[in-house]
Amino acid sequence: MENMKNHLALVQHIVEKLELNERERIALFHLASNTDRNSVERTANAEGSLEVDEIKLSYVLGILIAVWILMSDPARAKRHLRLPNASPPFSGRSAMDLMLSGKEGLRLTRQYYDAQAQPLGRDDPAYQWAIQSILS
């Protein structure tokens, strides 16, 4: 139950950071737009039934960390995810469009940005900055 609450809290941070619309919230995390942090926690406590797809959450968090590091600015990173990208695997679509296409799209997006950002260890200052920026 505690792990589920942590996952749901992380999802809410991501939803808020990226200003996801309802279609995006549902595609990535199965959350409707009227779902806020308090209602998620109340529902999880009352029903114990809300679940987060840990694989999708891991992909999304990894993508955000890599893009935050690459762009060095959260606002720029957020915009970047929505801009058309000619690089494979995007083929002119935005990273967000590919992410919304499902787990395979998330995997491809994560793979691309991990290669670009050369993933850093958790103790690296850039990694720590990205995590704090996403969670604040």
C-alpha cells in the first residue's frame, strides 16, 4: 500500500510538471483530469485498488530525467517533448506523441533519450538536480 501511494504521488508530480491534458493523463497513467493528489490518496486508502503501471512509470521518469539533463532547463525540456523531432524513432512526431502510443513508444523514447543523455549515476549532481526539479 505504501509503495502504491509513493507511485501515485510520483505520477501526480509528473502530471503537474508536464501539464498533461486528460487524453495524455489517461494514455500514460489512466488518470482522469479531475484526479488530484488528495483524491488519489483518499481513493487508494479507502479502496486499495488504484495501481500504477510500474514499467510505464519507470519509462516516463527516465525520459524526464534524461530530457531535463539534456535541456538544462525544465521549461525548455517540457517544450522539447512536444516539438516535432526528425530523429529516429520519432520520424517527425513529438516525443510526447510517441510516448502516448503505448509501452513500446515509451520504451523507444526512453532508449533514445538515455543514449543522448548518457545516463548518469544516482549520485551525479546533474541526476540529483533533475530528480529534485521533477519532484518539486
